Amino acid sequence: MARTYSLTPAQASYVLERLIADRRISLAEVRGYLAAMGSEIEDIDRRLATLREAASHVPMPARAPRSAVVPARQATRKRRPAKGAGHPRGIAGTLAVLLRSIPAAEHAAIAAIRSDRGIKAAIVAARRAVRK
């Protein structure tokens, strides 16, 4: 089974640009991988259709009867974050949201700033890029 890595689209773009620049992978190889993506999707679709057909012949178990006494749910009130509190996933989430607002061509520059000067400097640079 293939390994999966947790990369953001910006990180994946940066890594791919570096691999091409360092001549560790050619543009032709990248195009080949992209061309193979269609056939892999078709293979997955075929497998999924086979599984759906097989599952349609399997009887589904009946749902368990609900008990007569159902505990009442207490209404929970969602708290709004304070204005300027930042992203709920912290500082990295703030940067991720900002990266979605700028062109992908600028993501590598922001990633370089993050690795050189830190995430706070990258957020400042991303905010400047959003204002442009």
C-alpha cells in the first residue's frame, strides 16, 4: 500500500517545484503521473462498483428498537470566539486560511519565509499579499 503524507497543497507545490529545480524529477515524469491519475480513478470506480454490487446482496441487520425512555438533550450554546482571536486551529490555521486567499505562485515564497524567519513573519507576508 502506498504511503500517504500530510502535506498542504502549498507544501506539495513547493516540494514539487524543488524536485524539478534540483533535477530529481523531470517535468515529463510529472506529466506521466498526472496522465496516470485518470486510469487510477477508473480502476477505483470499477472496484467501488464491484463492492456496491456485492453489498447489495448482503442483508442489512435490523436497527435496534429505541428505548422507551430517551434522555433529553440539554441545549448547548456555541460560544463565539472573541474578535481577533485567530483561527481555531491556532497560528498554523491562520496561515493556512491566508494561503487560500493568495495565488499559488506566491505560496513558495511564503513557505520560504516561514522556514527562514518563522510562522509569524510568514503570516505578516501573507497578509500583505492578500492586500495587494
